Amino acid sequence: MTHDFDLLSRRFQGQSVSEWELLSHITPRRWTQMLWFPERREEEAVLDLCQELSSLAVQGEPNLRDTAAYGILRDHVRSSLRDPHPEADSLQFMIVRAAGHDGSEDPQCAFVSAVESLHC
């Protein structure tokens, strides 16, 4: 079975924590996208990184924060949150594995990051 991944994030400001928010998911397709769909490249890159990081987590990789996949996803989340939420000081992201269009399997948490600074 092929799985899809959703990337969620939440923000921290002092002692308050936001709800988890969906950052990326599979965009529904239109027929014209068979010919031209450049936005798909970013979506595919995020999905590949989610797959890589969740696979490393399952394998028990002890230094996940030092991997390229972790760093790139952390920076992607940072850039997605920094502008609309300048008051936040930290972030956390979560990868959720879903069965896509198959509703027989519930989504599962594949990975939760450490709390990271929103500002480099």
C-alpha cells in the first residue's frame, strides 16, 4: 500500500502553544495539470523528505536532528511560519502518515520534531 504524508506544525509563544496546523498535503489535480504543473515539484520534495525522515525514525536513527531531511523540513516549516506569525518564538513539526484515498486505515503519527527556534 502506498502512503501519503501530511506535514503539520505548531507555534510557541512564551507559554502558549497553538493547535497543530496542516502545512502541506496532496493538492487535488485539475486536467490541465497533465500538461503543466510546476508547483508539484515543491510538494514532491516535501513528500520525499517526510518519507525519508519517517523511515529513519522507524529504523531508530539516533541523530535525526543532524540529518539533511530534518534540517530541510525544519527550515521549510520556519519559512512557512515566520512571516505570518512574527510574534512566535519556537516551532514544532509533525509528519502524519495516511493511506491516501483508502479510508480503511487511520492516519498515524510517523514523527514529531523537537521544539526548535523559529528564528535562526
